[in-house]
Amino acid sequence: MSTEAPPKTYRVESFGCQMNVYDGERMGEMLSERGIAPAADGEDADLVVLNTCHIREKAAEKVYSRVGRLTKAGRKAGKQPLIAVAGCVAQAEGEEIMARSPAVSMVVGPQAYHRLPEMLELAVAGGRATDTDMPAIAKFAALPPRNAGGRKSAPAAFLTIQEGCDKFCTYCVVPYTRGAEISRPFSDLVNEAQKLVEAGAKEITLLGQNVSAWSDEDDKGRAVGLAGLIRALAKVDGLARIRYTTSHPADMDDALIAAHGEIEKLMPFLHLPVQAGSDRVLKAMNRSHTVDSYLRLLERFREARPDLALSGDFIVGFPGETDAEFDETLKLVDAVGYAQAFSFKYSPRPGTPAATMEGQVAMEVMDERLQRLQAALNRDQHAFNQASVGQTCQVLVERKGKHEGQWLGKSPWLQSVWFEGDCAIGDLVQAELMEAGPNSLAGRVLIPAHAT
Ligand code: 5AD
Ligand code: SF4
């Protein structure tokens, strides 16, 4: 590939989980720091970073097809963009991508993206570079501060506090692509939260593949877990809301349960994946919890915070799952009454134990199960929204709506709330929830932010 002019504009396309959204923002911040501007909507960027997800089906194929479309558009425009593949597909299949796709000049894993600027120099000079090392903590230390150069944050920001997973659920690639569990240091996190708030964040969601396994020592040298970190962050002035995701049922300790009852800034929402409603399937998944232990755990959270909204993840059609076992998943859903949830068809991931298990379930069977499960989850989400009608709560204004004067914000229970009124993005307004749809609610502002 020939020597190129340094890129002036970039676009990061993030797929998959919120951790990728966080990583995508940090890569963008690093590029901005070096004078490369984000491309305007619809504009061809000189540098495109595909920040990929490997968790389910045909991940690599999606990358090749996106690269194909980018090079085709480049031919039309008479200028090829520099293409970097980042994220979990880069980690898992980086070498093949380099071999198969000459248009890709950089492959960078999720723990190595702080090296993107050096790799970019090489790519601009006509070279190609792959970095899928896993130095973990080194990455965070090498990134610019969140408010560098007066950068603004969205009102609802993400903060990665933990990465990697040691749980090895038998269907999951994460322990291989994101590596072993690491916790970022306490003081770095308090510092990053402060910078985010200075940059305009009102709400911070603490992220980790297994966020409840976070641990470190606080500023006084005492051992702290997630609850201790949340307590410390609750003292950050100007930060109004704290959330966290994703947790594993095996790592939820008493302190975290108590925190839900005691810390006002900790929002009444818990995303706690369960995956299936049959103990036999859970065991085959290596989940290290049973249906009963999961339900008892939720009970304790609800005792601490009675208005807690619950969310979960589900997989249908895990190898060997029978109709009767799937019915147990529906039974569990009925018992919990989720406020929202994510559900997926099982997808065999190369290199994971479940991919070679006997009894792979036919696609039509999975389709049918997913439809039934989603019907039940949608029904419960709608019911949860309907039960919220008449409540008064704070709504964090996140963006403008389609019509003049219309806004979209989030309730404490993570529901989308539409309303009209005189406010601005980042305001916390007091609103009454008036009408419920399956995916959102209509609200009415009682007290605008400037009146509080
Ligand atoms: N197939 C289907 N769903 C999966 N998930 C993880 N691995 C797979 C897989 N191989 C789902 C789980 C997890 C969520 C992030 O993605 O439900 O909680
Ligand atoms: Fe994957 Fe299980 Fe770890 Fe979640 S807990 S990231 S599903 S291995």
C-alpha cells in the first residue's frame, strides 16, 4: 500500500456491548488529541475504526462485508480510507483478517488500543500493524484525561472499572477475547469520574464484563469492592446518578445489596443475567448458580430496594435444551417480572466447550423459543411501564426528540421518557409519567431543572 497523507478525519463504528462504546469513545479521544477530527455525519472519513464484537454469530463475516463496502465507497470517491479493525474480532481473528483483507492496515485488540496512534503512523507510511497483546492496565494509563482540551461528555457517561472474565461459561468467548479479570485502581476511577463530571456527565455507568468482581484498596488502604467504590463515587459533587453493569450472580455481596438501600445516587436498577431457567442447563453452562439461588438473591435486592427494576440476559437453545427445560425459562420470567431484558439464540463460538457439545438445537426450534420468550419479556416490560404511570420521578435529559420542543430522557428505572418542555440536554427535570408504551413512556414536566 502506498504512503498516504495523515488522516484529517476519523469515524469509530462500535458494535456490541457498552464496553465497546466506552473503548470507541476513548479511541476517538486519543485521535482527537492528535488533531484528527471526528467526521461529520454521512461524511467519508479518512480513517475508519471498526470496533467489533465477537459474542454472537458471523462476527468476522460482518467485518469483511463492512471493509468491502468501505473500499467500494473509497473507489467511487477516489480515495481509500485507512481501516483499523479493533475490538474482540480483532483479538480473536486478527491474523486471518490481515491475511484475507489487504485493505485493513491495522488490527488492534481491546487491551492494546492505546497503541493505535503509533500503529497509525506506520499505516500512513504504507505499513501494516497488528497488536493483540493484553497488557490490561497499561492501556488506561496511556489514555488522555476525559476532559482533555475542554472535551464535553454526554450526560450519561460510561466508565470501565473492570475488564475480562474468569467465569468461563461454556458458551462464551469473553474470557478468551477480553482475557483474565483485572480491576482498575480505585484512585484512577475516582479521578476519571471527576473528570467526566467536569466534562458535563450527570450519570455514570460503571462497566465491566463482571463488574461485581471489581476490587482494590481505597485511599486509606482498606480493601474495597464494588459497593465501596460506589460509596466513594457518590461523594463526587455534581454526579447525580450511578449505575453498573454487568454482574454475575455469584459475585453479588452483602455490601452491594445494602448499597442499593442506602445510597441515593445508586439508581434502582439491576441487570443480572440468568441465561436459563433450568438447573441442568445452568450447570452445563457452568453458571455456578441455580434458579433458586438466583431468585433468592433477587429477593434480597428487592428487600433492600423495593422499587428495584430488574433486567436480565437469556440464551435459548443451549445444546441439549429440551422443550420442558425451555418452559422452565418461561416460568422463571413469570416469577421475576423483568422491567427489560435481552434474549438471544445460542450461537456456537469457535473454541468454547459448548460449541462441540452434543444436542445442538435446530435453528427453527430456537426461532420459535426466542419468539415465545420475547413475547413474555415484552409483555412484562409493558406491564412494568404501565405500573409506573402516575409516578413522579427525575428524568435525565439525554437528547432532543423528533419534534420541536420534544425531549428524551431516562427515568431512574432506565425507562425512556418522552416529554415536551423548556429544558436542555443534561438537565435533571422532575416529571410525572403519564402514559406507557411497550418501549417508552410519555411524561409531563412538573419542575424544570432551572427552577430547582
Ligand atoms: N450465544 C448466544 N448468546 C450469548 N451470549 C454470550 N455468549 C453467547 C453465545 N455464544 C449472551 C449472554 C450474555 C450476553 C452478553 O450475550 O446472554 O449475558
Ligand atoms: Fe461470558 Fe459468563 Fe463471563 Fe459473562 S460471566 S462474560 S457470560 S463467561
